[in-house]
Amino acid sequence: MSIQLIRQAFSGDRPPPKMWRSHELKEQYDVVIIGGGAHGLACAYYLAKEHGITNVAVLEKSYIGAGGSGRNTAIIRSNYLTPEGVRFYDESVKLYEQLSAELNFNVMFSQRGHLTLAHTDGGVNTMRRRAEVNQIEGVNSRLIFPDEIKSLCPYLDVSDHPRYPILAALYHPPGGIIRHDAVVWGYAHQADVRGIHIHQNTAVTGIEVQDGKATGVETTRGCIKTGTVLNATAGWASTITTMVGLQLPLITIPLQACVTEPLKPFLDVVVVSGSLHVYISQTDRGELVMGASVDPFSSYSMAGSLTFLEGIAGHVLELFPSLSHVRILRQWAGICEMPPDYSPIMGFTPVDGFLIDVGWGTYGFKASPIAGKTLAELIATGKTPTLIAPFRLSRFEENNLVGEKGAAAVGH
Amino acid sequence: MRTEQDTLTIMPNRLQAKQGEVIDRSTTIRFTFDGREYSAHPGDTVASALTAAGVKVLSRSFKYHRPRGLLCCAGHCPNCLVQIGDEPNVRACTRPVEAGMEVQAQNVWPSLKRDLLSLTELGSRFMPVGFYYKTFIRPQKLWPLYEHTLRHAAGLGEAHIDTPPGEFDKQYLHTDVVVAGGGPAGISAALTAAEAGAQVLLFDENPTLGGHLRFTIPLESPSSTEVSKDSPELLEAVNQQPNITVFTDTSVLGWYQDNWLCAVKGTRLLKIRTKSMVVATGAYEMPLIFDNNDLPGVMLGGAVQRLVHLFGVLPGKQVVIVTANEDGWDLAADLHSLGVNVAAIVDEREPNACASPYRDGLVNAGVPVFYRHIILEAIGSSAVRGVMIARLDEHSKISRVTTQSLQCDLIVTSIGWTPATELAYMAGGKSEYNSDRAEILPVSTPPGIYVVGRAAGIHVVDSQITEAQQAGSNAAAFAGFGEFDEAAAQSPGVIEPRRTSDRVCVPGNKKRFVCYCEDVTDQDVETAIAEGYDSIELLKRYSTISMGPCQGAMCSMNTIHLCARANGSTVQETGTTTARPPITPVTLGALAGQNMEPVQITPIHQWHLDHSADMMVAGLWLRPNHYGNPVAEALCVRNRVGLIDVSPLGKLQLTGPGVPELLERIYINQWRNLRAGRVRYGVMCNDEGVVLNDGVCAHLRDDTWYMTTTSTGATTVFEWLQWWLQSGWGEGVHLTDLTDNYSAFNVAGPQSRAVLEKLTDRNLANKAFPYMRIRSARIAGVLCRLLRIGFTGELSYEVHCPSGYAVHVWEALMDAGREFGIAPFGVEAQRILRLEKGHIIVGQDTDAMSDPLSANMAWAVKLDKPDFLGKPSLMRIFAEGPKQLLVGFKMVEPDVVPAEGLQIVVPEMDGQLEIIGWVTSSRFSPTLEEVIGLCWLPTEIASQNGTSFSIRMDGHIAEARVHHGAFYDPDGERLRM
């Protein structure tokens, strides 16, 4: 029982402390972070905590966590395909493991294990390849076979009847799920405590650039002078980079998800099938959260489609045939911006003082702490940390892509 | 024979039979609830039967496990969720009871009556909203234990592991007008639209049409109209109208782009394309928030009316009605006329504000009325025993000194409505808060979408009908039938006598629930807002309000009021959360329908099985992996002749003058110069210059081309081509997928020509039919396409024949080959053979990063072509040079086969391993008697033939050496024999 709760229990009519406050927009900030999601808020927090930079504004056009941070399926893992990707996400998992204590806010990271199923011998090879890369990089992953899969997840149909037989799986014990909104709120609170201004309902309308250098940000609530702007807007990143005249190799695609009514716990692990375009987990509240691959067309629409619901229902029943009476409660969509190699784009741009944390496709939330931390270091020191150097924008010109499609496309 | 008296003992709350009820009293069926047997009549719902038997508690709440009873009786709230057999979370109030049904309470331990989990409420002081974010943080080690406990306390029904899959299907419907909701407004709109000539689909979630007319006294407006308000007459008119198709027991789940609607009727999903839509989905009755407002025996007015009129069930003997408008008086009159003891009417208004026509009658009959009074608390522990009420002073403040208690066993609240307008909002409709009515009402809808009846805030039946007729007429006109009724656009709005109360919450000192699904109280809402979760969206996410099974039907309007009040802002400023499908929860089974992804088998499938084939999944297909001995099969191809079923190959026919241009753009290599009768190997790349697919394409004649793709990539390539054809490259090209129409076999091996010659007149001599040519030929009497190509490295022919003749041709080939020692071979032998030859498999040897330069296909890239997919990327890649290469290797030790996917490593100083490449293919080669493979390596290592490198295998290191060129017949002489 936390002191906080005990105090709240006997506080009578006194209101509980505010998690974050509202502020007037100042004329000048040292750093302006565009995007009040998990990435932007994490970066603000680490700027303050680790580098003492607190004259920072986080601008959010809606409420904090309104974008991808509150729309993803909350899966955390590091079983990627490239050594660069594995190292980066492994650091993220390590930060997530300590995050509740770090933020004094329970983000409910549940490391219940993550299974990526292989339905063909080609799929088995890919899983073996990932397991090998993971092990060499010190990440706990291994190839397991139907008997062990069944013991980890009894409801999965591992018989040889279904259309997509389960031949093997990549088992990644540190993987799991988290309460995504809590990550946003925890970072927001700790950033606020350290004096950072979080401005909700404040949309960016323009970015001032003079002599190739970013000098200010125009918003719906007025103009701000600053020398450092970080674009951390995920699905809307290209609408912001356009303001400084940059074109990035990104396409904008909706990604959909849905949730069922609560059920008593029966699914302990996260189950992913790339062939079936589905990933499924059961929240602590008992709901099944499910998602698929990105929509086939580019769009900013968050309406969601019937095709998605029908597809995912069929695919979930392929894996879990006993769930046909379980009811879908709601569906939603988020917006992703996808680079060609399915790896993020982080760091400097040709515009001095305009930094990017974009291209987060379908794998952004799970990188929030490490992205925030490394970008804070980059802002504070002016040097790109080794961990994110492979994700620099110039890699596209250099033909040094970090190919994560095999592990990121449906691998949430 | 059961007597009337018996029925009363087992169903003590059953009223005398009367007109309009939906139960069949001549029959009694039995079912169980929580192990106890109960009786019901056909037509009863599970909840009506249990209420008839006097059962008050149907479930326990999510967090505190408080007893909960029937609240809305309309399938909206979570209070009657039960498990029925294998089906979790069934709404007992709408599920018809069946003989022998086994109904269980959910999430209770050990039983519904004595649920020990209700002890959690003792600690509720320490469990305010979002408590779980603030505790269980340290020590971190204990979190998994806490989580385990939390998880097992949460959840509702159970998914049983042995639940059979069930049978579900789908129906596609196309119509002019959809009317969602079959109450008086919906029926009237449907009738008008149908009379104009439009085809109308009329949906209602209840078993019969009629909406609230089935169980309420129709509400008269002061001005009389000639329109019939009589439900049976409206129903008769619908039956007479051939243009209307009625779907009862059908919930419309959502609106999607381009008027694409989805509905569900039992196990069937309906997918409907309509030109226009009338939303007549009624309204949700709003609960009132007061102390113990969740006590079993506190019900909404509509629930009591449904129970009384549809099922002949009275849920209490002494009724107190709490209201703020005429709805409560209607209910009182209704109950009084049935002889029910109305213990009091508690109306927050002044006496002169009440315009109910039933007022004098009720007062004269001695029904106690408390004007300017409000409910404070429901008294009781697991069921209502009484009610506390108090007077409102001149400032509308509660005067606590006037508090008095009344005895009763049923409290009915009837304070107003939340219009059910989700469909209109999904379609892009806009809403505004109407402060006079205290309702959020639709103010604009997109063209072709109309909102009528209670969903539009209209409660007077006459007005419902006239406005709905206008909407129906306009919906028909929008679909092309008749003229628009302009009057509708300028309708001045009907004077509504009804007003929803905006006093949604009465403060007190016990628990007052806003959200029944998640056990969120008004105190929780205030706390959350004070903590900073002050926008409606943050409030929803933090408190989980409206995220439970009711999806906000019961709580969203009350939450908006509370949020506005706490922030000191208006309801309009506070706004609503987004309406998302499905409006009613829908089963995975119904959404999935029948399995439309059958296992794909070739026409030769049975033959394979009869010849002891070991089948494997390859893409969407089942293919023979081998017939017992893959090594022997491979050697048979090398030495004699073999036959493989390659029917899963993608086969696309392209016709038209635009084909050469399309091929030039789609493939990286050259096509214009390919003469008729010739075949060329082709490679496709995406914009990033990554290899997508490979295969051969033949120029059959003139404008006709025949493309094959990899088996696993067949669908992808077809969709890829469709994409480009529809994106501007379709001029003069017609694309047909012949994958299933043609079957394909490869006759491979030095004797393959001899085998084929026995079956065809076509001259197969090397000169007449050289390597990489296509010919039409009759094989065993069947006109086939014969391609002289091969994957195995031997002389071989691919026979493409119409699938209807496939078995005949296959068997003819096997018969003809017998004298040459022919044997069928499977995928495994083919993989060995192609690896010996050094042929790559796109998708196995390449991944999402592999460009043709590094995948050893630089020769195919024609950068001098004007444009093709991937050219800009490939130009850069060619300028930079490859960073890594796909290259062959041989293992140093002869009997070690590294598994595909293993990593190639270099030990670093610190004992760590650095990854420099990986193994994509590996086999023991029976021809070479060596272990061979393909792998990716850095260019500097790969480009030196014979360089040795290390593969990490099960923790140790195995040595291999780079091998350039094909392992077998590097000059390709055997192909050209």
C-alpha cells in the first residue's frame, strides 16, 4: 500500500495532487517537443532528470497520449531481427522493467512471455534466425515446438487440423504487455514535477526557419522562440516535417485494433502470428486485445473498417477455435508512418536545430523510454548516441538500411 | 396437470395474462440458474423468468462484487450478464430462455449469494479510482504476484477450452434505404420510403417490431393528427408492403465508409450496402446517480414496462417512482391501472410543472405524490427495502432536515433519455447539447442519413410519425425514388413536452455509481478530474468509465454532465467520446463466418496420397514433401527422370498491346525484345529495389503473354499487378489469374525428352524446341503449354495443362516414364536439386533487404531502361556497390548440416560474437556427397572463393568455405542437352 493511497484515503475533501498542471505559453523555451505522446514526454522527462534541462515545452494538439501511445496494443519485446534493432529494443525493455519505480507510477509491465508462431518451414527458419540473433545479443529468445507451445498456451490449437498448422514458435520470455496510458501519464507527471510545461490542446501551425536553422514554433496559442525543436509526432510526423520543407521516406497508413468483453484469465502469453496477421493478448482486466497488420491503403482515417474485424475474427478463431462466442466490444485505429526498412528515423536533419523522432510505424510505443532517453542525450550533448546511430536519416542516402520488416511487420 | 396456484408458487411475480404479452402460458419449461431449477414460459427471457420467480440478484459488480439486479431490461447495461453453457457475457434480459438451459452467474466466488470477493469493498477507501497505478510499485519483485491476484479477481465470463467452433455465416444485402430501428418512427419512415418505390430493409433488435409501443402508453401530443399510432395497424401496413423486408432480432452494429453497414442476426452477419439510411434507433434511458443506486430493485422505467407488458412480470409489490418529467406519471398510471401498489411518486418539479393527463386520476385514487422532492438513497443490503427522499428548497438545494423514508421493494427512476445516435455519428453526423432538453441531439447529418424518433429527441408519437414520414420520403428521394420533401429541412421542430433532467447526481454519503460496468462512482470521477484527467477522453481512459460491456450506453451522458460540472464548463464544451463500432458487442464467430480460407490442393492430391506422399504446407497449398526417400528422388532426377507437381505456381495471363510496356516497368529486366515463342526469367523489385518475386514469363503470341510466379508469392504478385494496373498502368492490358485453371508438372532429368516424345507429336529435338522456349503441344491428347525450363539443373519440361485433365496427363506421364524408371519427386528433392544448381528461392534466400545486385542477379538489372519499379534505388545501390552478397558455401566437415537461419559470426576481443551474416539454405548434396548451402556474407569475404568463415551452431562454431558458382554443372550444359 503506497503512502499516496493512504494519504488519499484519509484526505477528506482535500483534492488529490495534480498529475500535471496547465501553464500559459511562454515566449521562449530552450527545447520545444512537438507531440505529447510517450516519446515526447519521455524525452522531456530525461532532459530534465538526466541533463537538468527544464525550460522545455511539450506541445500536444489534443490530450496527452491521444495518438499512437493510447492506440497501440501495448506489447513490449526485444526479439527483433537485426543486431541494431535487438540492442536498441533490449535497452527499452530494461528501462520498462524499472519504469514503475522510476516514475513512482505503476505502469503494470507484465512480462508474461511472447510467442511468435511459425506455420510453414520458411517461418520456422525466420524464427530460428531471430532466436540466434537474439541469443548472440544476449536477449532471451528460443525456438520452441508444439508440446511446449501447448503448455504455455493451452487454448491454442496445435493439432494438425487447422489451415495454418503451428510448427514452432519464437518464445521470448521477457516480452509482455503494459498499461500504455500509464506510461504516458507517469512520464507526464514526472516531467511536470521537474518544471516542464505540458501544453495540451496546442497545435503547431508552423515552424520558423532562418538561414537553415529552426528558430521558433507557431502554435494555435501563439508563437514560441526556441533553438531546438523535436518532432515526436509519429503518425503525423510528415505533416510537421513539411513545415520546414523536409520530405521524409514515409508513408502514412492506419493500423487497426479491437478489444473483447472481459473474460476470466485463460491466456497468459502474448501470441503473434505473422502469417495470419494477428496478435492477441489478455489484459489484466480480462479483455482480449487484438491487432493486425497495417491497412492496405494510405490514409489518415481513424474510422476503422469492417474488413479488419472480419479478418481478425477469422484469424483469431484459426488459432483459438474455442473462442467463437467471445464478443468484440470495440474497434479503433491509429495512424502510422512507415519507412521502407521498418526501422525508425531518429536524430539530426538538414535543418539545424530541427530534430526528428519519426518513422515509428507499428513499433513505436515499445521504444518510448529508450527513444526519449537517447534523444534527450542527443539534445543535451549535440552528439548522436551509438545506440541510435544506425537509425539516422542519412542511412537512406548511404544505403545502410536496418531491415526489420521480417520482425516488425506484424510482430507487435 | 399444473394448476394456476402452482404457477404462482414457482413464479410469484407473474401477473394475470393480458393482451400484448409475448409469453405462451400454456407451456412451462425448466432451466437452471446457479444450479437451482426455475420455470419459465416460452417467450420469456432468462431475466424475465428469473424475475417472475422472485430472483433479484443476477450478477456481482466488476470491482466491489456488489449484488446487481435487473436495471434496463433492454440489453444495454451490464447488470444481467450471465454465462450460458459455453457462452460468456450473455445479456439475460434479451436472451430467450430455452428448456434445459444452464445459466451461471459470472465472476463470483464461491457463489452469487455469498460472494467472498465482495469483501474487497471493505477496503474501498484504499481503492479509489486508478488505485492500481499508485500501489504495487515496490518491491518490484512482488508485482507478478499482485498481478496474478488482480487478474484472477477481474474478468467476467469464462471461455471454455472445449467449446465447439459453432456454425456461423454471412449474408450480403443491397438496398435503397436502410431503416435502423422498428419503432413507430422507423416503421413510418420505412412505409413512406417503400411507398415511394424504394426497396427498404427494416432492422430491429427486438423479436417483434413496434419499439416502445409494445410496452408503453403512446404519448399524445396536444394537437391531434390523423396518423394512426396504433402499433398493430402499423405492423399490418408493414406486412402489406412488398418493398419492405423486415429483420427482427437484428442489431445494426456499425456504419462504415460509403454506407456499408453491418448487422448481426443470431449467428449470421449481415453486410449491407445502402443508398440512404434512416436512424430510428431510439434512446437509452438514463439512470439517476444517488446513494446505493445500484441496489437490486432500482430499475429504469422502461425496464418495468417491458417486464409488465411483454412478460407479465411485476418486479415488486410496492413501487416508488422517481421522476422529473411526464414519463414517470405515464408509468404510474400504467402500473396503477394494473392494480399495482404505487407507494409514491417523487417528482423534482413544482406541482404546476406537471402536465400529465393522469395526474388528477392518480391523486384522486390516493397515490401519494411528493413534488419538489428528490431521492437520496435506496435502502437495503441485497435488495431494496425502502427509499430515502428529501425536499428541494427554493434554491433547488436538498433540504436534509426534510429527509424521510418510505417503505417499498421497487424504485423506478424515469428521469430522461440519451438518444441512441451512434450510427449517425459514425456516418459523420454532428451533435450539439440542447440545454432546454438537457440532451445531446443530432444537429446535422451527411446527405442521405436521417435521424428520427427518440434518436432525434422526439418523444411525442404523432411528431415521431410525421417527421419520420418526411425522413422516409427524403431517404427514398436520395436513393432516386420520388421528390425531396423540402418541408423536412425547414421543420420548425416540434414542441416537446418532455425534458430530460440535468440533475443527474444527488450527493450523499454512500456509494453512487456512474458506471455500472466498472464500478466507477461520482466521487471517482471528481477525484480523477482533480488529479488532472480533466478532459472527457482522459477521464474515460483513467477511470475506465464507458469502456466496459455497456460501452457508455448507461453512463456516457451522466459522465459528461459530471465532467462539465467539475471543470466548471458546459456540456457542449466537454464534448463526447467517439462512437466506435460495434454498437452491440458481436461474437468472433459471427464476424468470421464460415472459413473462407480452405486448404488448397492440386488436382493430383489424391494420387499423391495414394502414393504415400508426406504432405507439407507450402504457402496456401498442401504439397508432397517427399514420397518416402527424398535423396533417392533427387538422384532419380539426376540419373533418369522424375516428375513433380508444381501446380501451385502462380500463372497469370496478360493480353493486350500494353503488356510489353507493363512488363518493362514491373520487371527489372528487358522484355520488349522477347520474340513470340520465347521464355525469359524475370525479377520484380519494389520501390526500394528489394527483390519481390521471380519466375518466368513467356511471350505466347502477338499480344498474349504468360507469366509464372513463385507458389507462395502468387497472390501477392496478382495484387501487386492489379495495384499498378489500377494506378495508371492498365492501358491496353488485361490480366487473368489462371493459377487454378492450369495445373503444372515438371518432367525433369536426362530422360525427360524420351518420356514426353511418347505422348506428343510435337518435335522436341533440341534444335526445334531449344532451352527457354514455349510451345503448344498435345500431351496424351490434351492441348498443353510446354515450357522448356527447369529449376533442377537437368533437361526438363514444364507441362501446363487444363486442370480438368490434370490427373489424366499426370498418369500418362507416369505410365510413359515407367520404362525409363520415372519416379515422382517432392518439394524436398526439388530443394536439394536447386541448391546443387545454386538457384535461389525468393523469400528464403532473400529477405526484405535483398536487392538484385547483392543477391547475385546483377545481370538481370537493366538500368538503361527508361523507368521501372525500383530503378532509382537500384541506381544508388549500383553506384555504392553491394555491402553484402548472397553466396554459396561448403561445410568443412562433411556431415554437419547447419540449420537454415543460423548466424555467421566473428569472435570479438571481449568474447562476444559479432554477427556478419546468416545461412539461408543448406542441405546434404547426394550428388556431390558434401554439405552445401547459401548464405549472406560481407562483400569482402564473399567475393573471395574459398574464404573460410564460422557458423554458430548450438553454442559451438562450425567452419565453412565460400564457394563461387553452381555446385553442380556450373556451365549449364545439362539444361541445354
